[in-house]
Amino acid sequence: MNWLLLVVLGWLFLGLEQGLRDALALSALGATPSFVFILMAFVAMSAPRSTIFWTAAALGVCLDLLFRLPLREGTGTVTILGPHALAYAIAAQLILSMRGLMIRRNPLTLGFLAFVGSLIAMLVLVGLYTIRHASGAPIAWEAKRQLLAAMGSSLYTGVLAILLAFVLLPLTSVLGFPDQKSRWGGQRR
Amino acid sequence: MPPGKTRQLLPITFVILAVFAILPLRWVSWLSSFSQLTQTLVAPISHPLAGLSRWLAPADRARDESETIRALEDDREEVRVQLLQALDENDRLRATIKELQRGLAVDPDLRVVVISVPVIGSAGDLADPLLTVRAGRKQNVDRNTIAVSSGLQLVGRVVDAAERTCTVAPITSKSSGGITAVILIDESSANGLACTLQPRGDGTLVGDVEDRREALTNTVIEPKIGAEVRLRDPNHWPRSAQMLLVGRVESVEPSPKQPLRKVVTVRPSIPNLERVSEVMLRIVPESDAAAPVLPTPPAKEGRR
């Protein structure tokens, strides 16, 4: 397992997420693709179980720290640790349970898993923030609009994942992830 | 670390994260320093990409004129804002004369320092865009600071300032809340129809317009499509922001609640405020922040 390369990829994808998010946003829907989730989905599709959840926690915490929530009436921003990490962990569990049914070398698989996983992650995220908002936290939050944007974002993430699969899938062996053939050869999934 | 310990540590980590996720906001305010650290770590990747993407897909494709013309237009707009601020302030100043005569010292000259800074990425997640800008408390940026773009188009307000970066909430972001503005009837004066605008989330602002009639004929004064809309919200925005351009009226429709009143849709002169590559921060020195604003002479080098 090549942790150093995974950390570098994480750093790169966090940079892509922050730098290109606005440029790739579909203003009408508020939909933005998530590069970081694509990396998460790729790891969840190929890596051992503990690696997946540590990656989910690390990437989630980085996103929690990187992106802040605006407060009502533009009175500031707030950093909330946890929601992304939890959402990514739940999405990772979903991908983990589905990956055995998939042909992992197919770029469409990453696209599909990124779409489904992202949708679940976004629903968890919107749910967590909505609970916080409902419990009186002064965050600027509109659950309905965010939910619509989340659906658009998930689809967008899935499409982008198909393209990025051509870059990520060849890295499977470089990262030291076991390939599907060896797993089919008698190892547990 | 042995695999057994790793297995034990994982659920503990997620339990801690779950606790953090539900802690009251006042208990997690210290996390913002870690947020700044993460921003700094990611900046070497995000900053060039943000610059490149904003160069490839600029906020306003129509603005391809030369630097000189842009600079001249900005100067012209600066003078125009100063003129409108002067006209707007006249009434208020007349009222304050009485207080001045009672001996209250009010500095009539509001100094505004303008610095041009790049946008280095997005700070907001999900559907509410926020801009991360490379200027912070070191440059005297605080929550009174206003961000404008070319043509003195109001971009938004600083909502969070760190040591070297700050976060700007664009006026078109739903999180920035509503603003009170004035639709200019006559472009040579600050006279206009007051309106309360709310961001719609698609880059425009929508709101009800004041119902005003001509004194002599009693005919309704209606906002015109294309009319300039400028900020006049002294209760919520600093004085350095008053009369800055919010946008132009894109459509006028009857209000669904009150058919006799009108609802306007206002679009900023820059179509995508979230994609500006650089902003100009109008910083009011702390000592002047509470002072009333008066227009400064249109000295080119001053831009005060």
C-alpha cells in the first residue's frame, strides 16, 4: 500500500476541488462536481476496508476544514468538523458493499459508484446540516435548494468520474491496491 | 501501528467526529485556525487552477477591452459613485448640521484604501459560493471591507478575515441575505425608487419596489428595464459601500402578493460574480469606520 502516493493524490484532488469548483459549477442548479469524492470512490472501489475508512475520515476532515458554512445574513462563516467525514464514511460503506458486483476496470463503474456514493454522501451531509439548522444554529441553510443542488452535483460527479477513471484506474497497482483478479482467486472481498 | 489497534482506533475516530459534528458552534470556533492552515496547504494547487479557470472562463466575457479603457471606465465610475454618494448624503448631512452645531465632532472625510487582490478559490461548499481572497487582517481587511470589481460593481462583503486571506460573500449568494437598494429614475441624481432585494440563487436579485407616485399627476413611477440599481442600505452595509452599483433592472413584473406593486429582477453588470478572478477591496481604516462618508475629490492617484 503506497500511502505517500495516496496522500499526494489527496492533496492534488483537494486543490482541484477548491480551485475548479466555481469554474465547473452549473449556476442554474448550483451543481458542482466533487473531485475529492471521486478519489474517495476510487479508493472505496479498490482498497482494503481499513484503508477506505481512514481515507474517508482524512478526506472528510480536510473538506470540513477547507469549506466553511456561511452564517445567516452574511455575518460570518463557521467551520464544522465531522459532517463530510461521516457522510464519506457512509458512502464508502455503500460502495464497499456494491463493489463486489462490479467490473472495476471499467471506467463506467467508477462513474456509477461515484454517482450513487456521492448522492448518499450529499443526502447525509444535507441531513446533518438541516438537523443543525433546525436545532437553532445560525447557519444560512435552505434544505430544499441544497437537496436539488446535491442531486445535480452527484450526477455531475458521476460524469466527471468516468473521465477521471482513465487517470485513476491505471494507478490501482501503483497505489498497491489488490486487483480484482486476485480477489476473485479466492480472497475475501 | 498493529492492525488490531487500527481497527479499534477507527470507530473511536468516527465517534469523535460525530461528537464534533453536533457540538454547539461556539465550542468549535477555534477550528477556524485549522481551516486557515488547510487553505494554506491546498493553495499551491488551488490558486493556479483558480487563476487559470477564471482566465479561461472569465466572469464577464464581454469585457475584453484594453487595460487603459478599463482603468478609465473605473475612474469614471468612481467619480460617479462619489457624486451619487454626495447627492445622497446631502440630505443626511443637512440633518447632522444641527448636531455639529451642538459640538459633536464628526470627521467629514471618509478615507477608503483600495487594494486589488486575486481570488484564490472557493471557500463555500454546496450551493452557496463564497470567495477566498488573498488579503487578510495583515492588510487591514475586516468585516467592514467591501469587495468590488471592475466598473465598481459591488461583488460582496468580507464575512471572515484571517491573517492573510479573507472570505467574501457575493451579493448573489443566498447566504449574504437581502439588501436595500435604489433604482435610479434619473441617472444624474441619487433620486430613485427604494427596493429590497433578495438573491435568487441564479446570479440575480429579486425584490419589491417602493410604490411612489408623481405629486402632480398621481401617476405611478415605474422602474425601467436597464435602469441602474445602487446600494442604499446604511443600516447593514458600511458607508463606503453606499451607492455602489448592484446591477441593472432586467425585468419588471407585477408583484404576486400585491398586483399594484412591482417586482424587479436585478442582474449585476458582471454575470458571474462567483467567478471574478480578482476583486478590489475597499478598506476603511479603523479610525474612520464609524465616520460619515463624504465624497473625495476625483484624484486619480488617490482613489480614497
